[in-house]
Amino acid sequence: MNIIALIPTLRDNPSRTIESILNQTVKVLKIIVITGSKERYSCSSFKGSGIVEVIYNKPNMDYPLGKRIAIALNVALCQVNLKEYDYILRVDADTLIPNRFIELNLKANADYVGKAGYAMLLKASTFLEVFNGRFAEVGAEDSYIGLKLLKKGYCVIKWVCPSILMRKSGQHHSYRYYINRGKAMYKLGYEPIHVLETSRHNLRNIFCIFGYISSLLKRIERYEFAS
């Protein structure tokens, strides 16, 4: 079983995430860290393993977060032959995965295992077939993948073994992030009630509503699977 792990990061030190991947009961063949910071953190300590590679990609901060992440992931994918791999493990640098994460989630034999972008397991053959081996460079690249696969009838499930987010989700984001998130939710096909529900969990999500309404009034085109 050949697995490639991709870790996109802007400022987070990915060392603990790398360790959690290296400690898996099912081993990965390669780990690529794509960083938007020229600071190399302590990733150099893993280079002796021959598994970890660090790539610097200067992000365009004018783009929404999801698009910046997708571009960074695609920079890494341009350097590998995805046909040599069975699965892609995509993990954010503020996330840990339990040591049986890969093992237990592989048993589901799904095309997509995940609930959010901070940890997902993708079948490489499906990813190549549907997305031509590239992440969609859109505002919510993780949701885009899951919803498009669902629409096409592929097997999409939540984690069998969940990941561990090291900090509260969204706490470091600006109001701009939430406005872009609202715009993305509109394009993905979310109904207004779903957007309103998000404000119950985090007051910052009220900016999602602004982004959603703005897209609605402008009649921005939704994705082909939004229905």
C-alpha cells in the first residue's frame, strides 16, 4: 500500500503532525510539507528518514485560504507521479492523527474519508479520475472534493478514526476568512438555514452570512453539483 502524505502550512510548525504520521501502524511512503514561510522549523530533523521533504511556496494572500491551500498542494503534486500511489493523506499542520488513523480508515475502502480538510484520506485512482490529480483551486477545496464525489456517486464517509485538532477551529481567522467562507457555502449549494446554523457555534460566523447574502444578491454562479 503506497501512501503519500501532504501537509500544507503557512505559519504552524508541522513537527508534531509529521511525528503522528511517522508513528502510524500503516506506514506512508513519502511526506511532503508545503510551507508558506521561509522558516524551516525543525523539519530538518526528519530529513534523515528519507521520507520527509519540505517545499517552500510563496502564497498569494489576496486569495481565500482554501484556494491558497489548494495551490500549495498542487505545487507538491507536480513533483510526484500520483499513479505510483494508492492513497493521498492530506493533513493540516495543526492536526494530529492517532497511530491507527490510516489503518482504521483504510478498512472503509472509501474514495474519500474525512469531515473537514484538516485531515482526509483520498483514493488516488479516484482523485486522478475525477480531478485529474489536482485539487480544485477554489475557496473551500475540501468541501468541493467531498460534494463533487458524492454527486458522482462515489463513496464518501466521515472518519472511522477521527483526527485531533490541536487548537479550536477557526480561532485564528479574520472576518475576511468568514466572508469568503460564506461565499464558498453559497457556491457549494448550502441553503440559508445551514449558514444561519453556523452562527450558533461561533459568533464570528455571522460574517459567513454576509458573504452568503452578498453572493446571493449578485447571483454568483454555483458549482455544477450545487443542486
